[in-house]
Amino acid sequence: MNLYYLVLSDIHLGHNINKTDNIITNLKFFFITYHKQFKNLNMIFLAGDIFDKLLVNSGNDYIQAMNWLTYLVRYCQKHNITLRVLEGTPSHDWKQMSAFSNIINDLNISVDYKYIDTLYIEYITKFNLYILYIPDEYKNNAKDTYKEVKKLLEKMNLKQVDIAIMHGQFNYQLPIKLDSSHNEEDYLSIVKYFINIGHIHTHSVRGRIIAQGSFDRLAHGEEENKGGVLIHLSDTNQSWWFLNNDKAMVFKTYNIEDNDLEAIVKYLDKELKQYPVNSNIRLIIKDDEFIIKNATSLKMRYHRVNLKIQKSKQVEEIKQKIIEEEVMINSFNITKDNIEELMDKEMEKFNLSSEEMKLYKQELHKVI
């Protein structure tokens, strides 16, 4: 075996803040930047959440998305690369890739392509490779998903697969244990080499489990490096590299300890000039009175960036409340139908603005 494969996930085309055209520009730059590393590339996996939401098929975001995906399959055709696309979170992907096979056929593109939206084990003869695919929310309880995986292995007379491509989360990726979180040891015992998982936007590693994280930055709190993972498998070596998306949209948070306007302006004048137009800058400030007096003038002064100002106490309260809500998840049967109602009841205690409530819900939904 001598296999090189690339894993990208959580691209979120159609995102409200990081626009589709910007993400696609960064994707194209990414492939140009790493063209030397990709010269021996055999496979590309898109491991879920290619889309951020259901797109109108006549809309500009949809057209741009289809154009990039067409570009990708032509790239795979040109370089003889096998392409696999896994369904991600249903509320993001909406099975929008299900029709892409028809587009490939209509364009007469000869490429080894598959879209997977269910639990599936594939054997690829040319690589002598068994691949396990698990989309997000296959079962509500991750234990039930694992039972189905074991049944499928038994049906195929297998004890393990070579690699796994998943969308969801492992226990180690969240501060508390959820019914929907997969057990690391279960999957490490049935996967010979690497397990790649999408959904949680922060890149992390636990043994042979690699969470590549989102391709681009999409929100504050996701300010770490973004990109994808390149893996090499051979009979004598198994290695991987994180490939950074150097053009990822800027989301940067500054904790402001001072309450002297002149000192803050001097500091920000120096700091913010390094960032491109429309970068997302968040200031966390302790002094409520300072915010009331100076928020408008600061936003006007730094109009070239998207400036957001928050109270430090409020940010910590929201973080703590998110953790408390996560713990509550194990005690309630929380579904997509009742989650909004449960959160609304809890957030009444905080007297948050409508914008802050929306942000709070978005943060909590990431762990549901």
C-alpha cells in the first residue's frame, strides 16, 4: 500500500458571515499553495457540512458552490483522484450533494466519485482499502450507531477496517459526555489506521483520531488555524500533516484590561492595521460604563473591520451557562423540536439582547 489522501470538512458554503465567494477563493488558493504536496494524491474526502444551510438552486451561493464542486471533480479527473463526499449534519447539508452525480454525468466527467449519506463500508480494490463511513445523526444514540457498525462488520466478515471517515463528535471533544458522542476506544479498536471526523470546528488529535476542524474561520471562539489534513499510508509508514489555510477569514478577540480611551486607541491603531478589510474583531471589556460611552466612536474609528464589543462578565456568564446546559442535555430528551423552547426559558434569566440570544443559541447548537 502507498496511499495519499486529503480530508476537508465543515466548509459551510452559504455561510452568513464568511461568504461563499470568499471560502471558494480560499479553497482554490489552498489547492494552488499545496500543489507539490498533492502531486501523489490518490483520494480526497469531504467529510460533511459542505453547506451551511439549504440553498436556493437559482441563488448565487448555490451557483458558486456547484461551480467549485465542478472545478473539484475536474481536478480529480485530471489527476486521477478518487473523490468521496460524506453527508454531514442534516440541518447544514440537507442532502444537497445527492444530485451531484447527475451533474457529473451531464458534464461527461469521468471520475471515481461517490456520495455517502448512510452507514457504509466500502472496499476499493485498486487501493486494497476498507473504508468506514458514518454520517452525522445516523442514530440519536452513539451506542446504537456502534452496534450497527459491529453488525455491518460481521455481515462483511471483517474484524476491522483500514480507515474511517465520520461526521459527529467523540467524547474527548466536548467538556461533558453526550448520548450522541462516540466512544474513542470503540472505534480505535475496529480501525487499523486513522479516523477522520468532522463537525467540531476546532482541529484536535487523540491517538489515531484526527479532527481536521473547519476549513475556514466562521465565528469568534474558532480563532485557531484552519485547513485540512493530508495523510500518507504505506506498509511501513503512517503519517499525516495539517495543511494550514493561510487565507482563512480573520476572527480575532482582544481582552481589554485598560479603561483609558486614549491608551486603547493607541493599542488598537497598532494592532488592527495588520488585518484586511472586513476582518472580524471582538473587544471584551470589563468596564460597562466605558462601553456605553465609547462603543459608537470606536466602531466608527475602525469601520474598515467588523468590530464587536462585549462585556467580559457577560461573555463568561454565557460560557458558563452553555456548560450548564450541556450537562442538562443528559437529563432531558432534547430534540430539534423542543431545543428552542428549553433555551428560551433559561435565557430569560440573563436579560440579553436579541442579537446576543441568537449568538447564544448558535453556540449551544454546536454541541447538540
